[in-house]
Amino acid sequence: MPSPDAQEAVTHVHRTEWARIVASLTRHFGDLDIAEDAAAEAFATAIERWPADGVPPNPGAWLTTTANRKAIDRIRREQKRLEKHEEAHVIHETDPSPQHGIIEDDRLRLIFTCCHPALAMEARVALTLRMIGGLTVPEIARAFLVQDTTMGQRISRAKAKIRATGIPYRMPTADDLPARHTGVLAVLYLIFNEGYLSTTSDAHPIRTDLSTEAIRLTRLLHDLLPADGETTGLLALMLLTEARRPARITSAGELVTLDEQDRTRWDTTLIAEGHQLVRERLASGASPRRYQILAAINAVHTSAPTIRDTDWSQIVALYDQLTRRDPSPIVALNRAIAIAELDGPHVALAIVENLRDALADYHAYHATRADLLRRLGRPADARIAYDHAIALTTNQAEIATLTRRRDQLVQ
Amino acid sequence: MRYLMSVIDDDTNVDTGNEMAAVDAFNDQLRADGYWVFADGLTAPEDATVVDNRGEQPIITDGPFIESKEFLGGFWIIDTPDLDITLKLAVTASKACNRKIEIRPFNV
């Protein structure tokens, strides 16, 4: 008889304990492959046994013990592996002294290993979702619309490279840490953004599975590094973006831009949490970096009950601050959108026109330009710009919105 | 673990004149830290000769086996605990010799 309680317990403990179990096995056995397989086998055993035997009093400890036993069984079966295991221990014993001011946590080490810069970005994303997120290979394959075998090979190759090249399972040294930490946040933000606005043309335009998972992983990183401003900033940015999701797609599958969203549909709980995190960063007095500034911009947007109530001068000031840190054309484009509200579309259009060389292949550049031309009463120019934007867009909901706007232009 | 650090050279590379001294200093540090195994530079790819004795007769051909813009200019063999330490050394090596560096571990 399948017991719903036991199944629920397995699901819950999988969500809360998977990363911890994989990370602790990786430390003990020095091999991601062994850790992953043993953890998966332990959960499979739990699914088999808990409905009949009952849920153990400490499910996490039961799974850790079971997984350790599975790993040792496997190592005994494969003597060759044992040599590698011993070798891995030799590597770890030469670890430099522990870092100052950094919480040593197996999961944190594992995150840094999975997001190592020697791995391709797509491998970092896949490994992070598998090893830390506990998603199965078919789940990750589905999320990125590739074959299970392709995703399986991608993860196997990444694990093989970690093993063969000696990517260490430890915290980066103090001088490497800022760059490596930024790299981890980039992986999490990429996962979130693929969920926020899928770039895959035949996928659902909003991939809740990916954005939800990215938030969960960022929460974990925030728990591990509570004093880190950029981790807090990224979590706030994700929460304030996710809060608007219920208003972002119409029943007809069209993407709704910020100015047209029904703000009563925004998730007030997520907004409250995001605002709290932004306030926490402001109170710290530390100079904000990229994600914190982006979070603050989103906090201004989500504080306005209507688009007209938006404090555009505050938003422009934040974009100015962001431009000083990151003078990229995409930041300049987003700043121009805010300038259009503050100083009018003609001022914004002058800025946008200057970005043509840098952003000619970027759909949002043409979409922004088209909207500005429409507002300036230049429908013929706007039509051409919408056509450019549609040709460069892959997200179906975005194409639907752009097409409607183009077709609504006065002749 | 032992790693091969290959120096990737190309025709467009412009030497500053400081490379020799910088590489010497880097090599001294490698020895002092116990990472040094071997290192040397190579002459130009035009000096290469390819030998193929997979068939009945050995075939000896002048020139590199692949004509490419980029070529192997030299290499280090180092012995370090892990890739992170190797990456740090490669960062210094690339600056010292003013060229790109490729890292590959040796088969254990």
C-alpha cells in the first residue's frame, strides 16, 4: 500500500536534504559521481522502504547513513575507484588553511565546484541543478528542451572534467573569492532568467519550474552567506521579479509589459520580502553593486500602485549608479526607458539611437525604439522597428505583444 | 597532479622585450614553491618535421602537421595539488610570457 505520508516525507526531505547529503558524500569520497549515485540510491531505498517500515525519526540522518553505505558498497565493487578515492583524499589533505570570515559548509564548497570557471556555462547550470537542486536528469533536460541522453552526457562530461583536471572541492582562496562568487551568482541568475523569459521558441514563455528552482538555490546561498550584499541583492531581485509573474501573461498568451500590468495581481508576500531585503542592504550602508542596484530599481517599481505613481527620478538615479559600475549598452537602454517617462520619449529616443551599433541584433533595442517612435507619432518608422524586433525575438508571448502593438499602429 | 601548461603563440603577438626576465622570475618561483617539473620554449613551427611510420614505409615530411595561425610556442610541466592552484600559476605565466596558456592534466 502506498502511504501518502511516507511519500510526502520523501519529497520533503529530498527538497531540504539532497544538497547536504550529496555535499557530505562528496567530501567523504572525493568524487561527485559516487556522491550523486549513492544519494540517488538512498532516496530510492527510502521510497521503497518508508511506506512499509514507517518514516524514521530523523529522515536526514537515515538517508545520510544509507547513502554512505551505498557509496562504500560501490567503492568495494570497483577497486579502481578506490584508488581514485584515496588519491582524492591526498588532494584534499593538501588544502590551504581555512579562509577567514567564511562559513565552511559542504554545500557551499559543492556550489563553488559546480560553478567552477573551468566548466562551460551550460555545464555549470546543469551540474548546479543536479547536484545542489536535486533535479533529475530528465527534469533538467526538459527544462532546457534537450534529449535526456544529451543532458546526461553534459553532466557526465562535467563530472569527468572535474575529476580529470583536479577541480578541487573546497572554498576558493580569499583573493579568488570575489570573482568566483560573482560566477556563482551569474549561474543562478541565468537559471532564473531562462525561467523568467524563455529564449527557447517552442517552450512555454514563462518557465516557473526554473525560476522557482533558482529562487530556492539563491535562498540556500543567502542562508549560507547572510552578510553578502550581492547574494541578498540577487535574492531580492528574483523575488521582486517573480512577484509580478501573475500579471505578466494574458490568458491569450501575450506578454504584458510593466506599464500595462494589473498590479492588483502582483504577489504582495514576495514583494514584502523583497522590500525587506532591499531595506536591509540600504541599512548596511555598504556601497551597492549590480544585483543590489537592480533589486532597488525593482523595489521602486513594486512600490508604485500604478505606473503613474512610479518614482521615475529615483529609477533614473539608480540607473545612473548602475551605469557607473557597469557602463554596458543594455544598461543604457534600460536607463533610456526610464528617461522616456521622466524627460519624454524624444530625449529617450536620442539616447537609444546612439546605441544602434552596439545593440543592432538585440530584440529589446528595436522593441524599445518602436515604442518610442509610436509615442512620438511616427507610425511608419515604428512599424519598421517592430518588424525588426519581431524578427529577432524567440519568445512566443513577446512576439504576440509586439505583433499586436505593430498592428494597432495608425496608418 | 601533473599539468601541461602550453604556451599558445601566434604570428600577431608583439613582444615587449620583458618576457625573458619575467619568465625567469616565474620559473624561480615555481622551483621555490616546489611546483616545477620541466619547462622550455620551442623554435618556430617552420622547423618542424613530421614522421609517419604507420604504413609500410616511414614518411618524413617538412613542416608542422597542422598549418594554423596559433601554434605551440613552449610549455611548462608542473606538479600542483589541484586545478585552482594551477589556474593561479597560469595567470602569472600568461602575464610573464605575454601569451595565452592552455592547461591540461596528464593522464594519471
